[in-house]
Amino acid sequence: MDYTQYLRPKNFDALIGQEHLSALNAPLRTLCEKGVLGHSFFYGPAGVGKTSIARIIAKTMDLPFYEFNATSLKIDQLRKIFEQYKNALQKPLIFIDEVHRLAKNQQEVLLPVMENNSVLVIGASTENPFFSLTSAIRSRSMLFELKAISNAALSELLSRACSESELVLDTQTREYLVASSGGDARAMLKLLEFAANLDTSITVEVLKSLRPNALAAGSSEAGVHYDLISALIKSVRGSDENAAIYYLARLIEGGESADFIARRLVILASEDIGNANPQAMTLTASCLTSVSKIGFPEARIILAQAVIYLCASPKSNAAYLAINAALDSVRSGNILDIPSILQPNDGKGYLYPHDYGGYVKQNYLSKPLKFVELKEIGYEKKMKDWLESLKS
């Protein structure tokens, strides 16, 4: 039996683990039931219900459903659908999985029909797609995040599967199925399906022979991957190289992608190390490029090198604090006029620093503001001393 298809929810009430989207008064469900849901994008871990929700939306709103994957989507396929429903009273739902991989020309084809609402576009991705979509598409869409499915919800789904197929599982077997699936309902049901095809008497030994390594690294806690990446970041920030390498190993064994880990290290290099060691950004950016081209198992070595380097680097969050302070100032309404000497169409009175040995005092703000507080740590101390010596 294909449990993933047989147990796919047909309506919001049957959907598990995403109550913030499926509950009676949840905004998404309410908009669907009123028939006024707009273009929407869903993102979250694998196997948590993104495609199921898209199909439920189509059924709830009584819309023809067309499913595509961005990696194989052809523009001509879209145009044929658009032409077919050009003068129809009913609009189709276009569902695009891996939507973050949409090319620019594919997005441009979608934009006119999104603008005139002749189709309903729903996208899904394991990554936040708003970073890869054009601003024009973002402004016409809503974004919904899905979470890893809790162990309690997975247990409920497993009970449904067992009752449908008359499988009997002991407590240890049920616990392994749930705990080893890492919040991924599809992964749990597929493991159950493979095991049931071998023998109606399913044991933990059989399950482990099919999946030796738990997707959640053996942890039964919901959201374990998010906990682990948080533990890795905090260990690096605290310069504990052994703890950091341990959590890196947990992430790798838990099935986390090398790209995801490397992206978080790039962010950390800027947020927590910054100009105390500017080379950290260069190294982690190189790490991200390398692991994306090489992949596991060799990527583990590149990630380990980056993690140890970051642990051994001096730490400064001055850049993080400075941009947050500046953003808070702008958002609170502190909008200053740009001095005339800095404006391209005026510029009268502007002093060209290179004509004065590299620095000359002049007002770059119409009133004094201070956001940057460089720290006396690593290379950042040299930067601070140099700036202070210039201005003194």
C-alpha cells in the first residue's frame, strides 16, 4: 500500500501538524472557504504537507489543479493553460513545487496572470522562496511557513496507517518510526510501507536495516534540526570548538544539507565575528561555494575546517548592532535630508578626500548620528584606532 497517497489529507480537518493553517479560524483556511485566497507561497521542511495543502485549497475553492516542478517546468506548458482558461468563468490553480528554482523568464511569464488574477498561483519550497522571487511577485503574494510535524501528530498519523492496513506494531517499533523521521510524515510512511512489503510483522531491526541512521539523529524532540543548528551557532559564538564539531556531526548525521549549514556559517561570520577577523567572511563564503559543488561525504571536511576557524576567531557583533540601530532609527521616522554636497546634481562644496591625502573633515549627515561602536578586538581594534587617528 502507498501510505503517502492513501493517507494524503483531503480537507483541512484531516491535515495534521499545521494547526496554524488548518484550524477553523486560521486565516488561510478562512480565505479558502470564502473563495478569496490570493497567490500564496509555502515553505518548510520536507514531508510536512505543502503539496497536500495546495490540493486542499484547489478542492475547497473548486479550482482545476495543475501541478509542476520548477526544475522541469516549460514556459509553453504554462501558456497553454493560460490560453485554455483565457475566457473561462473558472480559473485554474497552478501549483509549482521547488518554486525557489524558478528562472527569471519563468517568473516574468507568471507575472501578468498574477496581476489580472486569471489564475491562482501557489508555490512550495523547502527554502524561503521570497529571497529568490522578484519584488513584483512578492508584492502580489502571501507567504506561509510550515513547521516540522510534532511527534504527537506523527503518532496520530501512524495510528491511522495501522488501522487502515491492520498492521500491529509494538511500542518500540512505533517509537522508532516516529523518532527517526525528523518531523517528516512522508519519510515515516515510506519507511512503514517498505517494511510492510517485507513482512507483516514489523520489528525495530527491520526498520533499522532499511534506515540505519535516524533523520533526526535519534532525537525524539520536535524541531530537532532547528535546535541543533542553534546549538552549533551558539557553540561557535562561545569559541567551544569541541561542542561545535559535535553539533556539526549531529547535523550531518541527521540529514541536514551542506548548503544549509554553510549558509548559516556565512551569517555567523558576519554577525558574530565581523571585522574582528574579516577573513572569516571570505573563508565561509568559499566554504558555501565549495560544498555546493562537492557535496557529502567530502563536504563534511570543508564544513569542519570552517567551524574550527570560526571558533578560533576573535568575536565582534559591532556590525550587527550598528545596522540594527540604524534601521530602528529610520523606521522610527528619523529621515534626514541628504546634504547638498553629496547630491549628484549639485555637489558644490564637496571636498574630494584624495586631494587631501585620503581624508578631509566635512559633514556627510545633516545632523550628527552615531550607530557604529567598534570594539577593541582583533583586527577591529586596528580599524577603530585608524578611524580615531584620522578624525583627531
